Amino acid sequence: MEFLLLTKSSAFLIGPIATLLGYIMDFIYEACSLIGIQNIGLCIILFTIITNVLMLPLTIKQQKFTKLNAVMSPELQEIQRKYKDKKDQVSMQKQQAETQAIYEKYGASPTAGCLPLLIQFPVMFALYRVIYNIPAYINDIKAIYCQVAEPLKQLFTSQEVIESYKEFVDLAGANNFPVTKYNYMETNRIIDLLYQFDSSEWTKLKEIFPTLSGTIESTAAEVINLNNFLGGINLMEAPGFKISIALIIPILAGLTQWISTKLMERENPRSSDSDNESSMAKSMKSMNNIMPLMSVFFCITLPSCIGIYWIASSVVRTVIQLYVNHSMKSISMEDLIRTNIEKQNKKRAKKGLAPISADASIRTTQRAQEIMAQNAERERLKEEKLKELKAQGKLPNVDLEKKPQTSIAAKARMVQEYNERTGGKK
């Protein structure tokens, strides 16, 4: 994994994206410098806002598919139930054909929901690389570290000379940059190490190289000033488990992510019926509950600059989600289907296939929605009837909230059996 330790990422796909995002970060720093503000924390926040806004079209595309999928889902689940116990090749081909027909009816693609996510993943990794190694992408900050890196490079004339500084070897090893693996005869690699230093390690470096103490001290002062956030948080130091103002970073990271995930769950609810809820949906729900706790742990153990990025990302995602949700309300399902089918027909025309009727698809969609509403109302009435019978002591003491053990269908059967036994009387 050598590319992760180089000043600039050279990873496939992630490297070029990180370089492009690095230009944005460098521009932000230069713009802030023009008004007399030189602070990495502020740059990270502005950088996060801008990059998330740039990805807004992908977010809207994802939300449109989610809205459409909510309508398609009952029909797709019905097909899954129809072929649930049929594993022969003919049945699987029929299931695939019927599923494809549903997607075509709505002018959607099975990969439409995955594509935006696939695009966002390398972007997110590239964002992390830029935040994690800022001197690689902001020239002015790199120049500050070069004030110490260049004299050290001139001092380190050979691998043997480097290893003769035993305390330096220990200091590098403590930051996971072992001298045995990297020779520290390149400026970039020295900067990688220096960027990990907290104030105590800068002091230690000054003691190891007394001839460079003046340069090290002035550079450390500049670096600490750049990384100072809210008057008492060093962005290059991990908050740790000690009581300090820096603990507000992991707390806010967990809280903002929890708010963001809950908002997404509220706006994109999943079926909680045991007959419909897939194992993937359950896994996603569990992950949404675990991720805020993981954010707290990671932001305690990682430098605070990562925590600032995490908080800013969650806040920006929440604001964007609210905006997108508001925008989605103005888009009717009929318009969305018509637009999708128009795009689908263009592709079909290139293949010499007959066009799909948008009006016919909209009529079937409206009918499907009416049926869904009727079914939901029937289930609600059955639920109320079951609760009423339970309150009267005419049913076993079952937990109505445990749907994985008692589905709507099972409850309906219980009501029907009771009515048959009592002749429909209470």
C-alpha cells in the first residue's frame, strides 16, 4: 500500500480525482489568504461544502430513483414472492423477464440506483486523501513544511546516516513511518512524517537536531497556528480519551451523522413487514444505527481535522437532503415516469424496438397506487380489529409490534378464524 504513504495519492482513479479536488482546496486556501485568514479548519469546511454541492446532481438522480422505486417495489416484491420457491432455469428466466418488464414500464434501469453511488465512492475516498494530506495539495502549506524538510534532506546523505539518529528512528516509527522501509532522502516523504507531528513531537525533533532548532521552532509555530481551531483544538492531534475541548469534535461527529441518517430513514422509509423487508434493508438499518458510534470512535483516535471534515460532511448532507426532499415534492410521479420513458424510447429507437406508451404506464401506475392505498387501509383496519380483540381478552397475549413473528397476513388469519368461531360477533 505504498501509494497511501506518498505525498500525493497515485492510486488508480482515486489519484487523478484527488489531484482535481486538490486544485479546489488550493484555490480555497489562496482565496482565504487574500482576506487575511489562513486556517486549515476553515478550508476543510469550505472545501466540504463546495465538493458536496458539486455532487448535488448525483444526489438528485439518486433521490429520483428512490422515489420511483417506492412505487415499483410492491410489484417487484410480488414477482419475488411468485418465484420464491422456483429455482429452475426456466422460472429464473421468467422472473428476470417479468422484472425487466416492470423497469421498462416505469422507464427505469436496474442499475440507475447503483450508478450514482459507484461514482460517489471514489470521490469520497479522494476527498479523504486530500484532507488527510493537505500539504500535498496546497502549495503554500507545503512550502512551510519544506523549511524543515529541505535541511533534513541535505542532512540525510545516506540510509546509514538516517539510522544513526536513533531518536529520529523511534519518532518516525511511532508515527507509522519506519526508517527501515523509507529512507527519508526525499522531501515529500519527510513532509509526510512532519505533517503527522503534534506540538510535543515538534519539540522532540528540535532536541534531536539542535543545529536546526531555530528553523524547527519557527516552522512549528506556523504549523500550530494553521491547525489551531476554535482557539484550543490542534487539528493534527487526536482528541483521545482525555477530557478536553477537543472531545466536542467526536461528539458532534456522532450527533450530526445520527441526525443525517435519521432524516434519510424518515424521508425514505422501508417496509417493516417481515414478508417484505429484505435482509439487505435490515443490514442497512443496523449499519445506520452503528455508524454514528463508529464516527465517535474514529474521531477520537484520528486527527481532529478528519473529525471536522466528518462533521461538515454530515451537516452539508443534511441541508442538501432537506433541499432535495423539498424539490422532490414538486415533481409528480407522472412527470417523472414520462421523462424516464422518453429517455428509454430514445434508446429503444436506436435498437429498432417499438416505443413504450407513457400514458399506458402512467395509467397502470395510478391503478397500482390505488391498490396499494386500498391494501394499506385494509391492513390498518385489520390491525385495529386485532388490537380491539386483544384488549377484550379474546386473543392470545401476542406482541403486536413484533412483526417478524406476526405478519399482517397472520394477524388477518387470526381475525378470520375468530370470526368463523363466533359467527362474526364480538
